[in-house]
Amino acid sequence: VQLVESGGGLVQAGGSLRLSCAASGITFSVRTMAWYRQAPGNQREFVARITPSGDTIYADSVKGRFTIARDGAKNTVYLQMSNLKPDDTAVYYCTAERLGLWGKGTQVTVSS
């Protein structure tokens, strides 16, 4: 049972990245999945959530710039990030909400 994030990296402000989170050992199709992030010295904060039916919700700080999506055939949830800002710099974590299952995170660094 695990979640494995990938796709992080270093990008210039205004650039884009797509994060992936591959799930194994869970019934992915019935799970609400979410992305959170944690910047140095800050608490972990909510970024985006997607329900099994595909309903989505976003933090105000990323609305209009980030898109969460899921692929049931691949048991994978994605976070497409566009128009990135230095304030988006953080470790991004995937979670299967209500299971208390978290990945180890992937670092996103946005340079100005």
C-alpha cells in the first residue's frame, strides 16, 4: 500500500510542471485523492482535491493555475501546475484522504 509522487523539479517563474502520484494497494476508484504542499517553516497546506466522480476543489492560491485530474486505468492522480510562482516552492504530497495514506513528497522549486 503506497503512494509515489514524481514530476517535481526546478522551474522558472511562469513555467509549468505536471506532478504524478501512482497509487498501489488501494481501491483507487473509490478514493478521494488530494494534493498538499509544505514550504520550509510552514505548515502543510491543502492544494487540490478530486472525488471519485471527478469533482474538484482548489485552494484559492492556486485556483485558475493548477488542475487536478485522475486516471483510473493507471491508478494515478495528476497535478498540472501552470504560471508557477516562487511562492509555489514546496514539497508536494499526495494523499488518499480518509485513509491517512501519504506519499513521501516531491520537491518543486520555482525561481524568480
